[in-house]
Amino acid sequence: MSRVVRTAAAQMGPISRDETRASAAERMVALLDQAARQGANLVVFPELALTSFFPRWFMPDQADVDAFFETEMPNAATETLFARARALGIAFSFGYAEMCQHDGKLHRYNTAILVDGAGQIVDRYRKVHLPGHPEHEPWRPFQHLEKRYFDPSPFGFHAVDTLGGKIGQAICNDRRWPETYRELALAGAEMVLIGYNTPRHYPPAPKHDHLQDFHNHLSLQAGAYANGMWVIGVAKAGIEEGCDLIGGSAIVAPTGEIVVQAQTLGDEIIVADCDLDRCAEIRANIFDFAKHRRPEAYTRIAAKDAPAKG
Amino acid sequence: MSRVVRTAAAQMGPISRDETRASAAERMVALLDQAARQGANLVVFPELALTSFFPRWFMPDQADVDAFFETEMPNAATETLFARARALGIAFSFGYAEMCQHDGKLHRYNTAILVDGAGQIVDRYRKVHLPGHPEHEPWRPFQHLEKRYFDPSPFGFHAVDTLGGKIGQAICNDRRWPETYRELALAGAEMVLIGYNTPRHYPPAPKHDHLQDFHNHLSLQAGAYANGMWVIGVAKAGIEEGCDLIGGSAIVAPTGEIVVQAQTLGDEIIVADCDLDRCAEIRANIFDFAKHRRPEAYTRIAAKDAPAKG
């Protein structure tokens, strides 16, 4: 039985602060329709796909922050998206800011959900690696307050059975950490969906700004190769509220090769046939985990105590 | 105080089965002299630098295998190399097959040593990730019997204080595993020395043969970037006993950029000024381990039980 998932990475251009969720969702429906015309079974949207990337603003009033969060999903703004995908029988994933209750507490997560072709939410991933800083740093041209506005996920990485295979999710900064891909692969993932919002300018080390695209692809490709899995990287791109976000959305094969890549910094669909059986080319050979991993040599990685600073 | 290590990667061309250790060491002395003329403080030679890559042959008689191993270091064949380096005040590293006793048993390791400018062996690393297979597989055009001829190291990864910084070592297949670089970085390494012998032809998945150079650089570059450290990759290259070994020796900056790369498949020196202070550009920012790592989400990685097969 074929395990080819015809996958669309649905890159999105900028979303301004005053664009409504309904408007963003309408753009997503248009991209979904384009992908459907190309025969896609799965459409992957970026991180925080419904709003502007709000951690760039310091907002002293928590109510202003909370206005960017969703308390239920689907909700009024995304109903049409869910309905259209279900009608087309297409699975999709997207990121949003999620406010929810558990363990008797209110939590705010940077979340991505995966919805199957029947319209069921089959996976909900909360971002593990929150980059940036917790306090207002006025010297920066823009903030990166993910550590202030979101809780880090206590749920770790996981993969779910859907689309004839095992699919995992990660979000933005997660993709730079090799542990992300390895944890997902050890959970069985054959494909990982990763949305991102990545400013070209990195205020603490601006001399690396010209390397942002290189580092993006290097991370996606290395993660795919070292784990023999498909990696779908999807940007929110372009000039968003004066902040220059990289594009470079890419579908990466288990060999680490980019098989298709976005050509614009706007709303754009790229599509590839992702054969999940190709994972075995790598994972039954050079990265046969059962034969070749040496977990007894990896003890520092999972040790809880703060590591010595390099 | 400057912490620039002027580093030479000393790529070596093929070593035939009947070439003596003394001859190989003579070639290494010639490369050392070339590096000295370019002002190098450190010269990095490949894995198994003294002999042909013998795991390509199935040898039923253990005495034939043992003939490739060294029982002491330095020894008669390498005395001149040690003496010349000491006279020049140059540190160097190289790999060899090591037979030694510990815990009341005889062990055979795929080993690399690091010798400081005063001629002292300051680090001895034994390969953790042994690729290949333990039994003779006659269907292969050549064998890869590292799992038969070597013990996997029980000593893990480590970094030593020398050359004004912290230096670590890894060997060949180790470089494909992100855990290698992370363990070394968590041990404090600012530079990692990695020799390799990599056949272009991979018998279990020949359709990836054309990707060998890509996978080599992808692994070295991703390891450097995700840990903010210098990576020195050094090949034994060229057609060795009918086996086509890739070259591509490279010095990779903590940004993941290749700053210099070999142009031949033979004995060749490439040199770069490696400023260990540049590690902080990455490791004090995007990969600030103390701020951003999430070890509680990395538990599968170090778990001892065999992982589920992907």
C-alpha cells in the first residue's frame, strides 16, 4: 500500500496587527483551495498563523496580550477553514496562541494543531523551546518576548498515527535543536511539521543576520537527514509591522535534500509527494537506531542540572 | 588574551595495504612541516592515519587483524612525528587502531590522540559510534567490519584544557550523530577534531552514493552551528585499495560556515585561524544552553531501552 502523502507547505505573507483572524483564516482557505487543486492530502500552515507575531511588542497590560490568544478551537474565525478542509477531505495543521486550563491553572501556549481529513484534531503540540527573553529590553528595535507571554510545554514531543504514518509537530525555534528531531524520531515520527516566524535581524548578534536563511535550512536539513524523516518547514514571511521575516519554506526529504522551496515572501503553496516509506532508506541503514545509537554516551543531554557554560 | 588557534587540517590521500607505518608517518611529518611553514599551532590528521582502512577486509585469522593495531604510542614508527612536532612546538592529533589492557581484559579501540606542543598526550578518545556490521557479508563489494574489529568506547565524550581553550575529539561516524557534538559542547568543548574514512559507495543504499559529500558537510556544519563551536573535519581520501573515499576536509566556524575546504583527494594542508572566543557569538545567544535547553523534554534520547523502530 502506498504511503505517499501529497503535502503542501502553505507559506503566509505578513499579517498586520489590525488584520482580523477571520481575514487570516480567509487567506488560509484560499491557500487550502490552491493546495486542493494540486491534489494535496495535507496542508501545513505557519506558527501563529492567525495573528501578527505579537511577541515583538512589549505590552504592559496583560489584557492586550490575551487579546492575541484563542480560548477554543475551532472558533468563529476558523470555522470556515475547518469546514472547507473537511469537505475536501484534507488534513491540515496551523499554529496559534492558545489559552487553556489544566491542573487547576490557566496556561498560555504557543501551540500547533493537526486536524485530520475528517475534521478531528488528532494532535496538539505546545512549543518546548521558547526563544527570546522574559523582560522588556528597550534597546532592541523589536522585542522577542516568547519567554514572557508563553509557558514552555510540559508535554514534550510526540507523534500520532494519521495519514497512513506517524506525524509529529514542532514550532519555530524547536527546529534549531537537534534534540527536537531525535525525540520525535524516537517517538516514531516519519514526518515533522514545523511552522516558523523568524526575523532576519537578530539584535544580540546582528553580524549573523545574513546567515538566517542558511541556518534555517541547515537546521531543517540536518534534522531530516540525521533521523531519516520528512521535514516540512513553513514560514510566515515578509515585512510584518516593520519586521523582516525570512521565507524559505521547504519540504525536506529523509536524505536531507530540499525537494521544493518557496520562491516568494508572500502567501505561496509548494507541494511535494512525501513517500513515508523513504524513511527506511536512512533509518534502516546509516541511522538504524537499534543497531547504532549509544544512549549510554548521551547522559549529559538529558541531565537536569545546568550544564557548565561553554 | 587572544585565543586564536591557527589550525591545519591535514588531509591524507590513500594508504595502501602494504604501505608501512613508517612511510605513513613520514607523509605526516611532511604535512606537519607544511603546516608549520603556514604558522599552524595545531595539525589534525585523519582517523586510522597510520594504515589502510582495514575494516574493509574480512580476515578470519585474528592475527591478521591485530597486525593493524598499535600496542604503544608513540612507537618506533611515530617517534619521528612526535619529535618533529615537539621541536616545532606544534600540537597534533591523529587516529590509529589501539590495542590495550584495562579491567583485566584486552581491548581494541578505534582511537584518536591529541598531543600538545610539548609532546604530551593530553587526550585519548575512543570511538563511540562504530558503524557497519559484525559478520562477514560476502555480498558487499567491500566490508565495513568496525563492529567486529573494535570495541565501542565505554568512556564517552570529553574535552580537555589545552591550546588556551577546551578541545574535544570524535571519529568518523560519530560526526553524523547530533548527540556527539552536544555531549562535547556540554563538556565545554570549543573545538572538535574529527578524522574520517568515508567510502563514497554505501552498499546497503547505493542510491545515496552521490550524497556522501553533502551528508559529510551537512553533519559537520549542523554540529558546529547547533553548538557554537569549531569543527575540524579531516579525511583520508582518494582511491584506497580500490575503495573510493570522499575528501572534503573542512574547517567549520561556530556559525556553521565552512571557512576553508580541501581541493584535492590527496595529501593536502588547509589552514584557518580559529578564534575560540567566536563560540560565544552562538553559545551566549541563540544556543545559550543555560537559558534555552529543555533537558526534561530529552528523556527518550538517553533512555537505555531499545527505541521503537521508526
